[in-house]
Amino acid sequence: MKKRFISLLLVLVMLFSALIGCSKEEENQEIKTTEQASETAKTVTMYVVTEKEVSEETANMVSEAFNQITKAKFKTRVVLTFVTYDKYYETIEGVIADNAAREALKEESQKALKAARAEAKAMGIPTDSAWFDEFYEKNPQYAEFRETQALTGDDTTAEETETVAVSGTEDFFITQVKYPEAKKGQLDIIWIDSYERYMNYIELDYLSRLDDELGAGSKKLKEFISPSLLAWAKFAGGGTYAIPNNNVVGEYTYLLLNKKYIDKYNYDPSQFINLTSADTAKYLADIAKYETVPPIIGELPIINTLYWNINFETRGVDYDEFSILGEYYIPTRTMDPTSSDNNPVSVRNIFTVSSYTDQLMAIQEFKDAGYIKADGGDNEECALRVVKGGKELEDIYKDDYYINILEYPRISEKEVFSSMFAVSSFTVSLPRAMQVVTYLNTNEDLRNILQYGIKGVHYEIDNNGVLHRLNDDYMMNIRNTGNVFAAHPEEGLAPDYWKYGKAQNLDIKAELLNCFRIEKKFLPARDDDPEYGSAEEEYRLDYNELVGILNESAGVKEKLDKVQNAAELKAVIDAASKLQDKAIRAQARSTETDGLYYIYYNWMMDTKLFIPQD
């Protein structure tokens, strides 16, 4: 009896202390929506793009492991659907179309039900459960929308729990969270593969805007996703509608200078800023005269050059494809979508730009002098070579070569928009879906499950920390399943491989024409789309002039490819530099007249990438 009294007294003391604690806590209580949401079990869906079909057995294994984490962390069940790329958007858009049809049918059912109830009321017939049974028996197409006092099936939260007896016991029970089934046609987390699809889905109102979540429950993403990726995603959509999957951006162009010969002939490696630097020709001449190694191994590229090659399908610019119209830029030049201090890119005859033509001449003169050995091996010694690749090349070549950067990695539309996770506008819970996206991009365990499957079944990691796949039952592209840096490096790569990519991403510059599209109204009219050619005629681009530039460009490119020596090249450059006919002048005019530059300049101002200073 005494023990029971003491136990009761202790319980009362603990209860009193708890009440005092609660009282103090209420004084400074701040209840967040995401915290409230996390107390309720929810089910969301996620459609994942795969490299090959995933069997039902494998899908169940991966889903179970994935959900062990999300259920424990967020009380969220994630229904994973694995779809190969060739069927992915057919599947997604099929679900959207079915939902639209279902919404129309639901609206029809509500109207039919309302009319039937009004008729029953006029006739004095009670609309009880039996009446509902009869209505839906006569109208089975509306059965899924049946109205009752209970949940209608539209709610994907489950506040109920169920009590389950533990096997082998008679009087011990546990409380188990009961997760709801996914709604018919439920669409939450989806994958976006291109700029065009991103913009199209925004226009069609398929995607939820995510900026509020990025400022609240998902703000941790800003620590794990490149600010440049997020900035361009927001710039393009006028808001953030998808989260780019963080990846290693672009590549460097390195100039490698053999330390042995640079030091031997007393050259300063910092003066070799490009192939047209004064010391480059002198150095190569010394090597050719006094040494037996090849002065240069491998092809020499044209660097830091942008071409105005209009793509009529995308309405953008294929800036890597040769055109008479172009511009040279310094290696560090970039475009910042969060700033209005960017300078517009010029539109001019590229053969009037000395920084471009000097490169052409220098490379040809090196060829004429016999300096270039095109078919040398990667390990063959030479005095100079140009290589493209990632940050890891610096470690590979640093012992034998001085390394200068000719071109920095550039963030293009492909890096931003070719792999993104979005939350559809049809989602049952934006905060919960974003919790899953956030954790996938920031948590190694969840990330590895989605990328590699089950450890010991689909992959293993050896004693050196290197990953090896055990089979091809579960194959995913690491760029398409989330932040690459949150996952273990791919098969065969060292466990610290991502250190290079992270360092590389600190150097990135932006492509100068990201997201630029010529509005349809400025392009020539088309019968299949009335938006084309809708601008006043004086502001439309002349199709014949554009085709003329393409034809002129093709002709010049053909001549360049056939050049055999510096004299022939100079003749081609001189002739091309004089191509100042109507077609080229029309596109390269000032901001006061029509033409390509006029359209581009005004786009820069409309998007606030550039605001002229008074």
C-alpha cells in the first residue's frame, strides 16, 4: 500500500511539472505549418525516370526501403512509380488528362446530384442513405464521387491509427500509423527534362510554385543546390517551379605548358593567356628548333566565341554552331539572372572581330609550321597541348605541366533544365511533397536508395569505398535522381570524387544567351500558329534574310574547312569580313531599328537583365 502511495505521489509531481513546462512553453509558442503537417500521416506519389524497366519485385524492395526513411522522418508514405524515359511523359500527361476528365465528370455528377435532390425535395421524398443508394445505382459513372458524411476519398491524410497485437502475445498491443491509399490519379512529384517542357508546363498550370517552400520548410535546399541553378530556374519561370538536380556543371578548357621546357627557355607561364599570346609562337619555335618532342599534340579549338545561329524550331540560338554573326568574349564574362548590370552581347560579322580571326590565323600558322601532331597519345610528351574536362585534370597534369585556364565551365540551359524535380499543381500536399524532395537532395541514405537500390542486392562498396553494381536489375542515371553530390560517386569512382565537382562549380560562369527566345510575333507568319508574325510588319524578322545568312554561313564554313595554308585562310577572312550586305546589316542594326539585335536588346531590358544607365 505504501509503495502504491509513493508511486501515485511521483506521478502527481511529474504531472505538475509537465503542466508548468507546458505553461512556460505556451508563452513563446510558434506553431509552424510544416510542423503541424508532420503530425499527420500522408501519402504522396513520385514518378521516377529509369534507364531500363524495373521489375515489380525490385520496385517493391526499393519502395519499402525508401518509405522506411520517409515514414520515420515525415510520417509520409511515398508511392514510387518507375517509368522509362520513352514512356515517361506519355504517362504523366496521361494522368493529367485523366484527372481533367475526372474533374469534368465530378462537376457533372455534382450538378446531376443537385438536380435530383431538388426534384426529390419537390416531391417530398427524403434524401436518406437509401435514396443515395438508388441515385448511384442509376448513375454508376458517378459512384466514385459519392457524397456521404464520412471522408469522400479525396483526402490523403489519415489521422486514424490502428491497434495491432504483437505476434506471440495475448495482452501486448502496439499503435501503428495507418497510411491512406493514394487518390485515383494522384500526381505529386514529377521530373522535368528540358527548358521547353518546364516553360510549357508552367504555362499550362501543371506545376506548383515553390518559392514559399524554399523560404520555409525547404530552405535547406539553398545550402545544397547551386545558387546559379536555382537563380536560372526562377528567372525563366518568373518564379521557381522546379528544383534543378545539382550536378557537375560544364567543363574547363586548359592550356598545358610543359614545365621542363618552359623553365628551360625561361618563359613566364602566366603570360600564355591564349594561343595568340606573343610568347606562344616564340616558345613553339624554340621547341621546334631545339627539341625532338612535338611542339603541340591534339587539335586546337576556337575559344570564347559565341555564334548567332537562329534555331527556328526552338526560337533560340544554337551558339555553338558556326554563323557569320557572332561575338568574342573574355573568359570570365558571365550573365547573372539576379542582376540588371549585365551587358548585351553584340551581333556583328564575326570576321570583323580580331580576337576571333587572330585565333584562326594562329592555329593555321602552327599547322603550316608543322607544330601540330594531331594523333598523339594522352601520355606522349609535348611542349603544349589544349585539353577539355573537369577539375580533376589539374591533379592529373600538375606535376608535369603549368596549367592555364582558357575557358571556364559554363552553366547552360541543359545544366539547369535537363533534370529537375517539380511538384504538380494537382498535388495533395505541397509542403509534404517538398519535404521529400528536400530530403532526397540533402540526405545520403535516401539519395543512395533511389539511385542504387538496395545495398547487398543491387550494389556493394568495397574496402576502398568504391561502389560496384552487382547486377543491372535497377539502373538509374545519377543526374536524374537528385543532387549528385548527396549520392555515393558512381561505379568505379573514388569515394572523394565529388570534391572535384564541388570545386569546379565554384568557378562556373553562365552562357550569355541562356533563356533567350525570339517571340513568335517577331518571326515570319505561319499557317499553323496565329501567334507567329503577329507583330507589326516593320518589326518582324525577314525569313529570307535569315535564310540568306544561314546560306552565307554554310558557304564560308565550307571554304574554311578546305583551307590549306595561312594565305588561303587570310583570303577567306578578308572576303567574309566584307559580307556587309542587307541581310547581315538587318540583323546587326542598332537598338533604334528592327533586326535581331533590336529584339534581343529589348528582351534584355524586359527581363531586367540589363537596365541602361542614364
